[in-house]
Amino acid sequence: MGVIEIEGMEFYAYHGHFAEEQIVGNRFIVDLTLITDCSKAAKSDNLEDALNYQAVYLIVNEEMQIKSHLLEHVAGRIINRLYDGYDTIEKAKVKISKLNPPMGGQIEKVSVTLER
């Protein structure tokens, strides 16, 4: 088994409970950890034998562009797409952070983490 981490993916998106959040948008950071079998790729040095990070990033990007009221919903969609697309994934963890959330005070970020 191996661990693949894609960290600090930054997106501007329109997720949030308040109508203003879905109009104005906000910055989000996504961190992804995947536990997968890397043994074949480690031997072959061939992209076809690996979990393609670029393809994974494109899935995250697509899901981040779909407006949602809850970060939990976005994280769940990302995990579902990854499991649907890659049968070698043993475990996935996605953390989505909303920077400077509109919660009435000075808050750096709020984050939701889902694992499966």
C-alpha cells in the first residue's frame, strides 16, 4: 500500500448556506489523502499503473465548481467520484477549508473532513 497526498489545492467557489456566499463566493483549500496500491507503479515506472494525480485533481476541480450549501456535501461528492473512478483506492480522506468564513468574527478558516 501507499499514501498519495495532494495538498493545498486552492479554488474560488460558491459554497455556503447564505445566499450571499453563493453569489460572492469564497476561497477554499482542499487536501486529499488516498491509500492505494502503488506496488505496480513502483516497479513499472508507468503512469498507466499508477493512480493519476492529474485526473484526481480534475475530479476535485469539477466537484468544487458545483454550488453546494454544505462543505460536507462537496466532500461526499468528491469521495464518491474517487471511489467510482478508481478501484485501487483502499481509503480516502478529503478536507475542505473555507477561508475567512462569514461567521460574525475574525476566523481564519472552517474545515470539514470526511473519510471512507
